[in-house]
Amino acid sequence: MMVKHLSFTVKDVNKGWSFTSESTLLSQVSFCVVDIETTGSSSAYGGITEIGAVKYKGGEEVSRLSTLINPGQPIPANIVMLTGISDSMVAHAPRIEDVLETFLDFVEGTVLVAHNARFDVGFLNAALERHGYDALSNVVVDTVTLARRLVRSEVPNCKLSTLASHFNFPHQPIHRAMDDVLATGDLLHLLIDRAAGFGVRDLEDFVELPKVSSHPEASKLKMTDDIPRTPGVYLFLDASGDILYVGKATNLRQRVRSYFSSGESRRKVGSLLKLVQGIQYIETPDPLTAEVWESRIIGRVRPRYNYMGTRSEKYCYVRLTTEEEWPRLVVAKTPTSKGVSLGPIRSRSMARDIIDAIESVVPLRRCTVRMTKNYSAPQDAPVCSAARLGLAYCPCSGTAEPAEYEQVVNLVRDTLLQTSHKVVDRLNEKMAAHSQAQRFEEAAQVRDRLLALETVQERHRLATKLRAQPQLHVEAEGVSYNIASGVLISTEVDGQVYTSHEAVVGSAKVIRTAYPKHDVREFIQVPTEIEEDGQILNSVADEMMCLARLLKNT
């Protein structure tokens, strides 16, 4: 039997469905309002006795589908009393398997609408799956959840009969499929009108409305009315015009509105939205440019809700202290011209994994004693535990030979400079040996440390390549990037060049006096200082890592 494949999935809607950047206006959406009558409340055991469906577009009825269904089982007396549908009425009606093909053709390409959609869609999906079809994959709008958000304060409950009576709909529900569909259609159009008060005019916002309209700061949604659905950077402003928070998005409108969703659970978002009185945005031709400009603003402004925990604050380096008589590996906050450094690395824990990986196959000293060129080990100095186990040299106790130790240091230096693969080869051999001995946890630990080392080596190699190029043009997915010494100069799409000097800053509606204090464009200008003592500054590390990813993927 053929399987129908429709446009969207119910599952995706429930978990945060992803719309295109051009969401369809509600006036252009084909809605199909559906209602069914059944023999009971369980889709696993009950059958469908009637299906009703009406298509609407632009507020006008387009077509109808209505039929009784023979459920293949007796209809309980209480259901007969409720719906008026009896066994004799459905005795000569078609079976559900004879109706499904027609129903799927009718609803194809539409947005399904139902009052308590879980019930109706659940029964329909159960019937489809029993007869070899895929479950419905249309976008689903549930008028119950919308009514709870938009009109709950006006009615004692959100039953369809209560809503139809209160708002004096032309059609009243009577537990028959077509009558209930027409009443639900009336409700749908009322809810579309009410949703317009929240700035909702398209399908994307309409589907998300049950989540956002109950938010305590939902009144501020009107600030998002004019925000475009393009990639870019957004800025939340307080009443004095100071920047509270900066973010990037592939779809500015969708991302900004998501902060007002009841599904947004981050602790700081609630306090942030209380302070927000205005929103600015900068459109960009692509998400990568947005990410670069976001990193520049955060690094220069350090907004209150961005600064703590940003990546540039956590960056660190693995450094081999070759300035010492007996070099060792340390985690350093910033790179220096002394020694040999590998990085930037996103966290100290990742840096520690890299050191552990190298030290697990190379007997570099692990003691933390600083040893100058005139260092002399005390006569009673103890031998460290790693040395006693044969895992490391211990020069602080005077037991290491300088010539042998120099060979170890040279191997580690070559690993950090990526001129030798011996350490990586040894780690692979160690992992294989653990696996062969069925010591799988230890093998997994070696694997994770090796992955950390190879990941940072790759980033370091790409960053070094970027820094060495005074002019570099990279093409990716129709976008051309002009890069100089590791920073983005301009982006070109379809012959149009975008630079930070010519960026257009848009302002959403403001509530009070949230007019910006600064021209945001000054914060997205190309960095003039990139290195210090031959090492990347942390302030441009984020940007360089973005561009390194671009280089890796092209």
C-alpha cells in the first residue's frame, strides 16, 4: 500500500518546529479543521464513527469532507446518547481503511486544526498506522491551547460548547463531526483576530503563541513586530539605553521571540526580560558574519548578561616552560613569548586533558617545583610518586639525567608545534592495548584525551594558517569571505559587499526611554590589535576560531 508523505510533522511542532526564514502569512495559510466522533476515549481500542473536515483560506471556506464510518465494533449506549450515532446509522457506511486515502488527499499541504487536537490526531494516526500508512505529518494547531492563552480570562472554561455560546458563534457544537468542525472554524478565526494583538500575523508566530503569550513579560512582544527573519545580531537595551545582552541568530525574529516562550527555562532570562525596554538588531548576510560581529560586541562592551562565562574569559593554553632548566607542562591563562604554547583552548579541563594525554606516554616531570639554571636538588629530596612508578622523571630529587630529559622535552615541543606524530601514535597504541585487554573504560579515557589533543592541534594549525595570510578569500555556500591576518574584513553575497562600516542598525519598538547610548557600529569594527609577543590575543580568539571552523569545512 502506498504511504503518503506530507509537509510537516506533529512531533517537530511539539518540540520546537523549525520554520523557514519566510514564514507564511496567516491569510495565505490553508487550514483544515478536523473533528471525529468515536466509540470511546482510547485510540488503541476504540474506532472512528464519523469524520468531518473543512478547508479554510483567507477566512473563507474552500471545501468540505464528511462521512460516517463503520467502526467494525458495537457503539456503546452512552456514546449513542452523546452523539446520536447508532449502529444502524453506520451499518452500511464505509470502513475506515476505505476512507483514509481520500482523507489524506484532502488534508495534504494544509495546517490541521482541532479542538483538543491530541484526541483527534491520536485516533487518526492510530488508524493510519494500523492500515500501513505513515502518521500524519501536518503542522497541527490546537485551539484549546490557543484559547487558554488568548481568552481564558473571559470564559469559565475552554470547552468548545462554552466558547461557542459565549462568543455567539454562528455554528454551535452538538457532538457531530461537521457541526463541531464549523464551530471550531469560527473559534479559529476569532483566535487569529485576538492573536493579532500580540503582533502575530504569520504561521510561525501563531504556532508558538501558546508558549509565549503566557509569559510574564509577554506585553513586550510588541517590540518584535518589525524584526526581520534574517541572520544577524540582536541587542537587548535597558531603560537608559545600555546594552544588557547581545546574541546572534540565523532568524532574528524567531530567536528574539523565543525568549518570551514558556519553554525558556534559563534562570537569567527572567531577570533580563524585566529590564529590557528596547531591542536593536543588525542584519547580516549570513550566520557566520553574525557570529563574528557578536563576538566583537561582547568583547568590547562586556554586557552585564553576557560577560560572565563568555568563551574569551575561559580561553587558556598548554605551555611548555622551556625557559626553565627542567621544562614541564602547565595551563596558562594567556600565551607568552616564553616557552612553547598550544591553544587557545576553550576550558581548563580540556587543557588538563591534553597535559594528561601527553604525560601518560612521555615521562615529563610532573612536580611543580620551579627550577632555575642554578637549581640543585637537596640531598634528602624525596622521589615523586610518578617517578617511583616509572611514569616520569623527577629532576627535583636529582635522579634525572639532563641529556635523556632533553630528548623528552624535544618530543613534547615537537608535539605542540605539530612537527611530530610520535605522541599521537603512542596514544593510539595505548588505546588499542587497553581495548585488546578488554579494559574498555581505560581505553575510552585515552580516546577522550587523544580527541582533545587532536582537536586543539587542528584549531591551532588553522589559526596559525589564518594569521599567516595577509589576504585570504574563502568561498562557502555562495558567500565570499575576505579575511586578513585571521580577522573578517568583509562578506560578499551576490555581488554585494557587506562591511562593518556600512552595517545597518535597526531598532525595534521601544517601551520607555530605551534609546541607545552608542552607535553599535563602533563595536563591530575590524580589530586593529590581533597579536602580542607573537601570540593571539584572547579578545580576537573567538573570531579566529569561527573563521578556523569555516576554513576546516571548505
